[in-house]
Amino acid sequence: MKNALITGITGQDGAYLAQWLLQQGYRVHGLVARRSSDTHWRLRELDIEGDVTLIDGDLADVSSLTRALEASRASEVYNLAAQSFVGASWSQPLLTAQVTGLGVANLLEAVRQVDPKARFYQASTSEMFGLIQAERQSETTPFYPRSPYGVAKLYGHWLTVNYRESFGMHASSGILFNHESPLRGIEFVTRKVTDAVARIKTGQQKELRLGNIDAKRDWGFAGDYVKAMWLMLQQDTPDDYVIATGRTTTVRDMVEIAFRHVGLNCEDYVVIDPAFFRPAEVDVLLGDPSKAERQLGWKAGTSLEELICMMVDADLRRVS
Ligand code: NAP
Ligand code: F7E
């Protein structure tokens, strides 16, 4: 039986990845940062809280990472922990640098010391493309991050490449485009929208305040994307892969899909609020996942319409 360690197991991707690895027969360990209130709701929703071993630790504390690696005896390490909300990275740039950026150095160093043969996955992001340098972004497109989050992730990405090249580590980086699910955090735009649609439909909310609805994103389903992470670590050779659907849609159109699903017209409820605009925006993202299709045999399997309807239905169940 293989052991895996997931940092960020209480997050959206961590929960789905834990579920997937359990289904593959792994013993799953998760690093959990101390919080004053409970953060295990996603593990409970997937009904796997009792099936995983949780280990206290923080990406900012390298001694806790060393202990977690020793305790878990992990042969596969998935680094999903991060301050992952782009909006918050302007108000907390140093924390974002420390966790999302330097945290990767802490974990790579801990892996190198405890078991340099362990396979390592880094959660890189399409935010690194930022001000896009090509219409479709692939593994060879130059980066131009537009937020402190994107900058921190770029450091983690290049450090992963560097540890692979310097020390021969099996370290891979998934450049994942936006992926969503009913387990998405409420601050991200898709879940903010689907939660609001459910509340408006049931008379618990009157309006939905949004920022730049002209932004375009390549949105997929998180449940599909975690399988790509696992596939990367099953390859003989470590590498970097873009994971995306290859379709881009405006926030405006995504909002329309959500309202239409419950028979409402979004124009009656959406209010544009400057408070939700960002100091610098990523206007459009569109991934080219052909390398992942070719080498991993991975392809996105859920359309945006299916995804948004799945999220609205889940939020309707929650608020009813
Ligand atoms: P998420 O839901 O925000 O989860 C982040 C996880 O990191 C949570 O479990 C959080 O714990 C944990 N964490 C935060 N600070 C930590 C610290 N100092 N030490 C240890 N754990 C800490 O993010 P996600 O959507 O699942 O994304 C997973 C990873 O993929 C992130 O690295 C994200 O940046 C990256 N990514 C996401 C997307 C996307 O569209 N979802 C796309 C590309 C890349 P708490 O629950 O206790 O806060
Ligand atoms: O914003 C616009 C906003 O916060 C999407 C993270 O998982 O994906 C995510 O980052 C777009 C942006 O995600 C609101 O300006 C308009 O253009 O859902 P989001 P994100 O910033 O793309 C990447 C790949 C990651 O790696 C990140 O970790 O929607 N937008 N109005 C809004 N966004 C929010 N949050 N709230 C609004 O009211």
C-alpha cells in the first residue's frame, strides 16, 4: 500500500485528491494547519474524514514538514496548500509570499532531506500567465504574473523545476487553470454566484454584487483536475503540464448560466460594485492542454454548463 501526503487536504482540491487516492488504494495523510475553528467540512461532505490521517503542521514551519514526512513515510507528496485567493494577495502580500512561495522551498527541502526519492507535485497556476503573451497558453508560453499571488506561485514553480534539474528529484508542476466544484471556497466568483443564485431563488438574498464581469476564464471541474495531478506522479519522468479545458467564457456568461438554471434573469439581480475590482486584472485565460492529452491521456470531462448547474444544485440543497 502506497503512502501519500497532501498539504492543503482541507481545501477544495485536497479533499477531491484524498478521495481519489483512497479509491486507488493509498494510505492518505494530510497536513492540517491549526485554525481556531473547524475546517474539515469538505472531508465530511465527501464522507472521507475518518479514512485519512491528519497531521498538524504549517507550510511556513519546516520542522513540522519534516515531521509530517517522517510520520507519513509518503512516497508521493502533493503540495496543494497555499494562500490561494488572488484578491487577498494584495492585502496580505507578505503572508502570500511566505506560504504560497517560500512554503514550496520549505517542503522541497524537507523532502530532499527525508526521502529525496519521493515524488513531488507542485500546484502551479494559470495566474502565472497573467498578462497573456500568447492567445492560448501552453507549457512554453512566457509568464507575466499580475498579482502577489501569481508572483509567489511563479517562485514555487521555478523552484520545483530547479530542484528537478539540480537534484534529480521527481518533481512535477501542474499549471492548472481555474477549476471549481460544489466544494469551492465562497470567495471565488463561481461559488459566490451559485450560492447567491440559490439564496435569491429561495428569497434569502436580494442582489449579487460583482466586480469585473468582462474577465474571461477557462473553467473546469476540480474532480477531473485532481486525476491529472496523480497521473503526473505516475509518469517515469517528471515534467510540467498545462491542465485546462481549452474553452474560455466571460464571468458575465457564467453568471447567466447560473441564473438561467433556476429560471431567473441575471440582469434583475446583478449590481456592479467597484469594491470587487482588482488593482491589476488578468483579463483572459485560455489553456492549451494538448500535452496533457498526449502524454498523460488526460482530458477535461465536464462542461461549464454541467459544472455550474452542479454547483447551483448543491447550493440549493445547502440553503433549503
Ligand atoms: P483552497 O481551497 O484555498 O485550499 C488551500 C489549502 O491550503 C487549505 O487546506 C488551507 O487550509 C491550506 N493552507 C493555507 N495556508 C496554509 C499553511 N500556512 N500551512 C498549511 N496549509 C495551509 O485551494 P484549492 O482551490 O484547493 O487549490 C489547491 C492548490 O492549487 C492551491 O495551491 C492553489 O493555489 C492552487 N491552484 C488552484 C486553482 C483553482 O482554480 N482552484 C488553480 C490553479 C492552482 P485551511 O483550510 O485551514 O485554510
Ligand atoms: O476570479 C472576476 C475576478 O477569484 C475570477 C484561484 O483558484 O484561479 C483562481 O483565481 C475572475 C477574476 O479566481 C468578482 O476579477 C468579478 O477576473 O474566482 P476568482 P481567480 O482570481 O481567477 C486561479 C487559476 C488560481 O490559481 C487561484 O488560486 O472573476 N470577478 N467579480 C470576481 N472575482 C471574485 N472572487 N469576486 C467577485 O465578486
